[in-house]
Amino acid sequence: MATPQSDPSLSPLRTVAVVGLGTMGTGITEVLARAGREVIGIDVSEAQAAGSLAALEASTARAVERGRLTQQERAGVLARVRTGTDLSAAADADLVIEVVPESYDIKHQVFRELDGIVRPETILATGTNALSVTRLAADSARPERVLGLHFFNPAPAMKLVEVVSSVLTAPGAVAAVTDLALELGKEPVAVGDRPGFVADGLLFGYLNQAAAMYEAKYASREDIDAAMRFGCGLPMGPLALLDLIGVDTARTVLEAMYAESRDRLHAPAPVLKQLSEAGLTGRKSGRGFYTYEAPGSATVVRDALTPLDGAVLAQGRPVHSVGVAGSGTMASGIAEVFAKAGYRVVLAARSEDKARAARARIGKSLDRSVGKGRMTAEAAARTLDLITAAGSYDAFADVDLAVEAVAEDLEIKQQLFAALDKVCKPGAVLATTTSSLPVVACARATSRPQDVIGMHFFNPAPAMKLVEVVRTVLTAEDVHATVREVCARTGKHAVDCGDRAGFIVNALLFPYLNNAIKMVEEHYASLDDIDAAMKLGGGYPMGPFELLDVVGLDVSLAIEKVLHREFRDPGLAPAPLLEHLVAAGCLGRKTGRGFREYARR
């Protein structure tokens, strides 16, 4: 079998120089060497170059321990890497990748020096994620051989590579670098030159909004991060991710994005400037949004903002029985959650037939859990026995907590709360599961607004851990404490937030989805490339268009409209393409067509 060095199928980019041996440069060096490339690592700092080599030795040693490399393969990888401090070492390189600091001055200087060192056919790639590739290319003596090659951190693990071409880039250079990315085992996505490209262009707007949400004291850093992890399945919360990326780096990227877009969503939140200018740049400095054990450490330690363990809230009201209003998927899922936790549940709908059908749906869900070994048949039977179906809300007369899960229509909800006000006993807690409507508007439909609170469950309720607990300015402290206790008993992770459109998750998620649609409208990237970029580069469980089609385009449009109406930010206006698809009846998976087409069941 041919060795990597002698394999004639390898692209002509066989010798690669990496300029800048920080974390990213070291990671790229490892990826290249493990794929059989000769790598010349260059850094102005001798200590940095030595540290990079030591990191490579340690990383490959771990790979041997885990059985991912043999000792012989490790020796080959290390033999293919040499480091130094002089750019002239790049003279024989077929490709040079620069990953020096995000500064035009520094990058221009590197490119000008390289112009006098490398061969005419050598490709020069910038690893920037914020600066203009076109501007860097225009200043080079070989603009047609300059492009962007944006790896994601950590480079050995992350599959995505954005290949960025400017109007000056020769197609042959793009093809050569794309072939190389494939040979490295990466997923290359072709994009044009604009700040942030695809993945960071979507990611940093979301991170910026999270920083602004924290700065406004709308929710704690812990609750913002937990909301996005448990509500969206993300590997990290946005504020922890900002600390990992570097608060200063995020500010630089956002400033570049705002300079081009003039979209207020990209204007860096003031807290990013305050932290970065104070040297609180995240993990690398030991403190950012969180405080870390030491500079460079990933271990978060307590600080003045850390919530106290077991902090005592007000004394909650006793809850033994729960009423759930509604007959849809969300209502039956919430009723199942309460019954599994041992609460007596009254599941009421507008007719007894609908209520019984919803109870039967719960029975099927419990049967599936038995089939998967998650609960015994006896436990499933006991759980179902706790649920009583009723065709009238009069059945809520004795419940301690009434939870509405009816249509997302304010008039319908207000009518229901007016009915609950008459039926439910004094002291009963009344909760709405709205995801976007004002909780206080439901509260004002009653004579007891102090007893009303938001409990926003996520779909499917039995599986999703998150509940957003939404207090209005009128909600009583013991009502808040009651709902927090109920969330703990049902095994849910509760996060607190105020009564504002979108709460935490939807306020951060839907502008991101809307911006993805705008990218397609502008023909900047394809649906498939954007979905791939966010899954592979951002760690999202689903790409934005997959998610939009699952949520429903009509639901997504309604939430976008609520956000736009409340915050009055032009950047939150629903993308016209979303409105057109909804008008055409293309609502996603439920209609067989949304952004993509689906086979009819």
C-alpha cells in the first residue's frame, strides 16, 4: 500500500507552511502532518514554536494511548514537522496558511514578506474569520493565488473548513485547496468573502445578543447558558463559548461584521468592550463572563456572581394535583411529565372525546417507554391511572396548579384564563406555556394576577429538560417558589427570566434562524452548506433549515413577528423568503414541503 508521502493521488499541495503557532496554528499543523504533508511551522517567538512542537508531541502521544495512532505512525507525523522563526523557511511551500493575530497590519506584513519568498505558483491562505480576504489579496503581488481557509477550533476535531474566495481568486487555487481539505478528512464549504463567512456570520450575532441579554440583567449567565444547552441541545452556552473563543476576538469579529452590515444585531454589546479592555478576555486570561481556575484553564470556579447552592426561595404552595388544559401534543406531553412525577392530573379539553384521545396518546407514549426498557409495565399503568380525562374545565375546581397548553393565540388564552379564574380555588397557581406571548396579558384576564406565571416547556415535553419560568411584575414570590419546586420534582431544569418576547431561548434562537434565511436570499450560500456549516462548525444538533422545517415555518414566522413587534429592531424583521413560503402553504415537514421537500407519510 502506498504511504501518504508517495501516494500519487494526493493533491499537489504536499508541503505546507503554517505561519503563527498558537492553538489554531498548532492544530492545523497536526491535521496536515497526520495526513502525510510536510509541514513547516513558523512563529516569530522561539518559545511559541517550541511550545507548539511540545503540544504536538503530547497530542500524538495521547492518540497512541487511545489507539488512534501507532508508535510508528506517530514517529512519521513528528518527522514531517519542523519549526522555526524565519519566514524564509516557507520558500519551498506549495501552500502557506497564516493564522497570525486578527490585524490587517500584521497580516499585510506577512503577505508582503511572503511575496518575496515563495514561488509564483504558491497559494497563500489566510485563516481569518473576521477580516476581508479581498483586501488582503488586493495588497498581495499575486491576488489570484490568495484565498481564505478557515478552520475551526480545535482543528483536529472539527470537521468544517470554509474555503473563501474573493472576486480576484483563480478557480484553480480554490479547487486545489478544496481537494486538500477533503484529503484532510474535512468537509469544505465554499463561501464568498464577507465578515464571519457562514458559521461565524450566524454564530457571532447570536453570541452578541446573549451578551446583551446578560448585560441587561434579564437573566443570569448560568440561566442563559443552561437555556441554550437544554433548550436547543447545544454543546456549550453562549457566554461560556464567548469565554472559550476570547471576548476580545468576538469583539473584533463583530466590529468587522457591523462595519459591513450596519445591522444593530452585529454592533458589539458594550459589555464585550468593557471586558476586553479590562483584560478579562475569557479562559485565556482566567476571567471573562466566568472566572476560571487559572489562565488557560477550562475549570470554572466560584466568584461573586455564582448562585449560592440550595439558595432558599420563598415558601412554595403545596401542589398535589395538576390540571392541564389542552388536547394537543404539548398538553399530553406535559400531563405525562406531571403524572410520571406522581402528581394527580386532570387533562381537560373542549370535549370529552378530545380529552380521552389525548390520554390515549399518553398511554401509547408510556407503552413506548416500556418497550425501550425505560419503565416497567406496572409503573406505566400507575402513571396512566393518575390521569383523568375531562371534557370541561370545571374539573379543575380542586387542582393546586392549572397549566394551559392551548393554541398560541392571545385571545384564546385570555378567554381560558378568565374561565380558570372562575373555576379554580383560591390560592391555585395558574400557569401559561406560551413561548412568545406576554404572560402579563394572561394574568390581567384574571382577578388574581399575582397567581399567574409562565412555564414554558419545550417539545417533546417528556424528553426536553428545560422549563423557562417567566415571572411578570405582578407574580407573587411564593408562586415563583412553587413552580421552581414543581420543576425540581418533575426532573426539569428551570431557568428564570422576565416577561419579554421570546424569553431566553426563542429570543436568541429565532434571529439566528432568520439570519440564515437572509443568507440564502442573498445567494451567499446554499441551504445544504449553511446546515453543514452550523452542524460541523458550531456543534448544532440540526442545521437552521432542518430546524425551521421541524418547528414549522408558520410558527417560526409568528415568533419572528412577535420579536420584531416588541423590540422594533429592523434586523429582526422576518426574512421575505420566510413570509413567501408561509403564504404559499409551505410550512415544513407537516405539509411535506418547507425549505426542503419531504416524502408524504
